Amino acid sequence: MQSENPIIADFVKLANSAAGTMAGMTREARESARERLREAMGGMDFVSREEFDTVKAMAQKAREQADALEKRVADLEAKHAK
């Protein structure tokens, strides 16, 4: 047999309402934090790993070509000086 004590029923309703309010506040705080993070990161320029690796390979190739040209110029200058 269930007790129909109005004080206990009111307390249970209050506890359920408080739990629902806390869950809603938690959800709202989480969404707010995500939005602030999106805004903060939106102004930053990020590149993908693939783009970074592509540019790195291009820079390495350019450096190798510059070294080869430097050697070629040095050889030509030495040949011309003789």
C-alpha cells in the first residue's frame, strides 16, 4: 500500500524538477562552451596534415633545386676563372 503523504509527494516533485533543471543547465553549459570554442578557433587558420605534407615536399624539392643551381653556378664560375 502506497503512502499518500503530500509532503513526501511534494518533495519528490521538487527533487525531480531540480534534477531536470540541473540536466538542462549542464546541457546548456556544454553547448555554450562548444560555441565559444568554435568562435575562438574560427579566427585561426589551420591546414590539414595532407596540405602541410604537400607544402613540406615542395619546399624540400625547391631547396634541392637551389642547391643544385648553386653548385652549377660555382662550377661555371670556376671554369670561367681558369
